[in-house]
Amino acid sequence: MSEVLDLQGVSIRRGTKTILDTVTWQVRDGERWVVLGRNGAGKTTLLQIAAGRMHPTSGTADLLGERMGRVDVFELRQRIGLASSSLADRIPAAERVRDVVLTAAYGMTGRWRETYEEPDEQRAADLMAAFGVLDLADRTFGTLSEGERKRAQIARSLMVDPELLLLDEPAAGLDLGGREELVAALAELAGDPRSPVLVLVTHHVEEIPPGFTHLLLLRDGQVHAAGPLEEVLTAEQLSGAFGLPLTVERHEGRWGARAAR
């Protein structure tokens, strides 16, 4: 399957407000996408569609070869990993980190009476180790720092071995050290050919990990530009998307942007 996501003319309207306006976007196997734009540009709404958690008001959305509106979304969602603040808010503060990751196997956010087999336990441990939270396995989610919570959520999102992984502003609220640890972990994930297709939503150019290949710029609910990252992440395109003159620079594989003087 070449196209993992295929959105054609997708719009989302709530009353008289248009949140997304005729968005057309394709994501293919092996690609790592960044979605960038101002507050209110429609980034999180776009990700909710890509996660199978919101239906378009108009247009079509094909996810992993299945058409939204013609597929059991509960089965479809098991093939998609999602880490977002809205999901984190549903995780009980008293839940052990081990169970935060493990319960993703059943699509749950809290341990109940379900049982897990040894392969599930081992996969959860491997993912916690990969994202640096294995030593926190018996801590409760509510006692973690913001950076630790973010890494635990990403480990959880990979528990079901998804074909598509969606990360909604994973660096939001992190300090510099936490951000850099997360960017390094995502760069490693992006560079692994066994990883799923990745889509990362962010506000900040500095949070783009090395290894990401494509960029979607949103402005006012519309696609401003989309394509290979090095072609789209230019001063001209970024200035247009954010509505002010910006300069763009790259140093040792990392990007930066600032207001033009």
C-alpha cells in the first residue's frame, strides 16, 4: 500500500465556523511528516481526522486503505498510534506507568481486570526502555514530570505496533532539556526503517527532529504548502504561513527560525 493517508477536499465546519477548508493531502509509506502552523490553523483537527476520531463534514478521508464512513472505526483505530494531550488527560493519575503503556493493547486508559500475556509484558518493557521510562515503571502517572509523561505516552502509542503514528505537539510544555531528549528519541524513531509512518504536529521549527522527510504548512484551515521538507521549509513559505517576515536556518541537521530584522 503506497498511500497511508489520502485526504481529498476535506472540510470541517462547526456551525458557521470553518476549521478545515478543502484540505487535500497524501502521506505515503516510509514518509515522516511534520505539520506546522499558527495557533488555530487546524493542526489538531487534521490529526483527529487522521486518527479516525473525527469525520469530515465534506470530502473523503482514506486511512490505511479504508474509507471513513465505510469502516468500523474501532478496528481502524487499533492500527493507529496516537499521543496527544487530550488522551493524556484521560489517563488516571494513579495508574502505574507500566499499565499506562500496557493497556494500549486493549485500547484502554486504565487497568481493570484484563490479563496480559508474556509477549505483551515484554513489549511494554522494551518500549519503556527505548523511551527512557523503564525505571519509572512502578511510579504513578501523576507523579511524573511533563517530559516523563510525554515519553511514556509515546511508548504507549507504539504498544499496538501501529502502521501510522500520530504525535500531537509532544514537546509542548517541556523545558529545554526535556525537549532535546524528546527530539533525540524521535530522531532515532524516524531513522528506523521498521518504524511506522510518522506525523508530528508542532508550532516550532526547532522541534523538528532529524530524519523527518516532509512538511505540511497550514494557514487558516487551508494547505499553504506541502512537500519534501527541504523544499517547503523556506523563509518565503514559512513567512506566508505565519503572516510575518521570518528567516530560516539549518545547522547540523536541526532547523531554526526567527523574525527577519
